[in-house]
Amino acid sequence: MKTLENQTLLYDEDCPLCNLYTTGFVKSGMLDENGRKSYCQLSAEEQSFVDLKRAPNEIALIDNTSKTVTYGIDSLIKVIGFSFPLIEKTATLKPIHFILKKMYSFVSYNRKVIIPGVVKEENKLQCTPDFNYKYRFLFLGFALTLTSFILFKYADLIPNLPKSTILREVILAFGQIVFQSLFLLKFDKQTIINYVGNVMTVSLMGSLILIPILILGQFFQLPQMIILGWFAVTVLIMFLEHFRRVKILKLPFYLSYTWILYRIIALLFILN
């Protein structure tokens, strides 16, 4: 694999996802050993030519020879395209580049709620993306839609439950957002929306865990014990992940218990 030399990719060290894929670029040989650097460790010289407002939103690739910077999806295309020229040619076609750019922004502006990490507050430079309402609400809509659809399908595997509808699942998912937000009214709007983003990520994660059972259910008559047991384990995983995220966000611990309370109320609602 060809190595793109004398280039440094700036990454968000508080973002597990950013850490993972930039490490992958170095280990795979796409970038040399000095091919990645934490945004928080920018030198004074680098800060003079790197756009410090743009870089937290769009990952920056520094050309150490010319002291020029590439941002966002173009940085990733440059790194991957050096080893795979066909990918670069395809990705730079206008329609495809437009879609990739929008997809990149969708993930980048939501990365702190997709995979949050503990913020090192001692760092003077913080690689925190701008709060973008458009992409945040797009993410919430995406997570709510996919979660509702998967839960609708999963409910069909449990004959003892009343027949589900997509509308019911949407109402229940949206209801949890409203219910949990009631316990955060003393906080500012951005904090509430950030928390809601994490709640929907947890719900989406749980829904994805249910997919293997949905697939198997298309081919086999699965015992109810397996279907219900898998769902119970999924809820436990979701609870633990929700608890972890509340701790990272430094929000009241009782939010994890009101999260459970809502699900109990929702179950009673479904059964009646």
C-alpha cells in the first residue's frame, strides 16, 4: 500500500471514532508514523496557518512541506485516494462528492453524541464541533425512524403483545424524548438536545442489536424464551450504556432510572 508521506491528519482525541480510524490509516501504511496528531497538540506555528474554527468541524490534513491544509471529506479522499486512485477519481465526481460531503458533515457534527468520550478539560485547544441544529435534528429523525421500524418488526415476534403499528412505536420513541427532557428543564437548550441525541443513539444501538434475531426469525420459528431473553439482555446493555453516557455528560444520575421508569410505563401502556 502506498504511503502518503509528510502529511499530518489532525484528529479529535476525545472522539473514540476519530482515534480509531486515524490509527487505522497509520497502521495500514496509508500515512507514515507521524501521520496523525491530536488537534489539542497543535504547535504555535501550525496554529498560524490551520483554521482553528474549521478544523474541529472538518478534519484537517496538513501538508508539512507546503504548509497548506485540506479539510473535511477532501482530507479523507486524499489519504485513501493516494493508495486507491480509483476511489479518489470516483469520490471527486461532483454528484458523489456532494453526497459524501453531506454524509461526512452528518457524522462529524454528531460525533459527540454517536460515540462520546471523556473530555480532557486541561487541554487549551478543544476539538469540539459547532452545534449544528440542522444535522442534529436530522440525526434525531434518522435514529427515531430506524428505531421505530425495527421495534415494530420485533414486536411481531412476540405473539402475547397487542399488534404493533409504526405509529405506536414512533409515539413511544418520541414520548421518551419528551419524558426525559422534563427532568432537564433547569438546563440550557443545548444541553438538553445533546442529551436527547445520546438517548436516541442508545435506542438506535439497542435496535441494531435486535437485528440478528429479526433475521433468524425469517428462517426459523424461534422459542419465545430466546426472543424475550435477547430483548432483556439488549435492555440491560442499553441501560449500562445510558448510565455511562450520563456520567460523561455530567448530568444527574437519576436520568438512567427515569429512563427505566418510562419503559415500564410504556410496557403498561402497550399491554392495556
